Amino acid sequence: MTILEKITAHKIKETATRKAFFPTKLLEKSIYFESDTVSLKKYILDPSKSGIIAEFKRKSPSKGIINAYKTPKEVTLGYMQAGASALSILTDNEFFGGTSPDLEEARKYNFCPILRKDFIVDEYQIIEAKSIGADAILLIANILTKEQIEQFSSFAKSLGLEVLFEIHSEAELAKLSDKVDIIGVNNRDLKVFKTDVQISHNLSPHIPKEFVKISESGIHQPSTLDALRKAGYDGCLIGENFMKTDNPGKACRDFISASRHKRNSLG
């Protein structure tokens, strides 16, 4: 069984348990449930912003503990002050050390779009995302059928949430729904957790031009982001590269500053 299969199997069981303890009617009473959401798509496309979705991430199955001590408040405020366009908050606990309260804390202190980064396998998790203050959800092509992606995307839109559709291969584009807002190319193979940014370059020509597209994982240098922009990407998602430092906000600020300088120098 691959790591992704283990995560998915655990998520199915975990979601069934959460349904029993936190019924949908309870989630719908959240102060965030009737609140307006902020468009992740618009923030990524905003030319005055960096296009970077900065991620709060404590650990991963491949790297182990990345940063166990920083709080969502400290890190996310640092990201926003640095010029990130949006936030990604990992809420999976078993494999990534995240929690729903992490996203709620980020929501409390930030007005920018927040992506709930998790492994969605059930509509219940989409209701949950809305109830904790998320503006967008992640749907991973590798663990869902085309029918599920269509169903979950429609349901997310009914709640005012945007959808980031994540792929790792050209074949997964066959599952694309027109209700998706953003296509993310994950340079990390979630089956073995090997990363190669060339994946984004290879897939770029095959992604329909009407979709906003971002590159995810393995982006460690501003020059890598600049090359991805030239390849047609509107932005990227970066987590580990910032979180592995003592000051993720500063690392984000330095990255954005260097990337902007590079783009300006190229005219």
C-alpha cells in the first residue's frame, strides 16, 4: 500500500467518526457558515500580489517534523506581511500534524483567501471546510473519480467555496470539471513522495488556458518560480521551504522580494 493509499483509507475512517461526533447541523451553526468567502482565484491573478499561496505545515510523511513550535497566528501573519497572496492550512492530523483549529486561528487573524489543505473524500468535509472559515478546498484527482470531482465541485460552489483541482499527470486531466476554479500541478508524487518541478513544465501545455494554474511543491528558489511563470503558471504553493526556517514569514518575504527583483530585471 502506498502512502497516499494509507492516507486515503485513514481519511475515510476518520471522516465517518467525525460525522458521528460533529453532525452537519452542528457545523452549520458555525459563525463562518453564512459568511461571505474571499476568492482565491482573484487573489492569485491580482497583479499587485505575489501569486504565492504560503502554507502552514508542521510535518509530512516524507520529511517528518518540519516545524513543531510555530503557531498559525505567528506564521500566517508573517506570510501576509511578507506579501503572500493567500494561505494554505493543512488540517490533516494523522500524517501532517494539522488540525481544524489551525485554520480557524488563521481565519481569525487574516482576511485573505484560505485554502483548506486536506484529503477530501466526502461531502461532509466540504461542509466542515466552510464551518471553519475556509474559502477554498483541494480536490486530488488521484484519489477521486471524475464523478466525485464533479459532485464535490458542485457542492463546494453551492456553499460559496472555490475548488483547487490537483493533478500529477496528463491522464488526470480527464477528470477535470468545468466547475473547478484553479488547477494545481503537484510536483510531488503522492504515492512515493518524490518531487520533480519538471512535472509542471511538462504538463503546462496540456492544461486548458481558461483555467488559472499553479505549481505546487519543490519550489525552493525564486528562479524556479520565475521559470514557472514563463511556462504559463499564475502562481505557486510553497510550504516546506518557508516552514523549515526559524522565521517562515521572513523566508517568505525574502523569496518574494528576490522573485520580484528577478522579474523586474527581466523587464
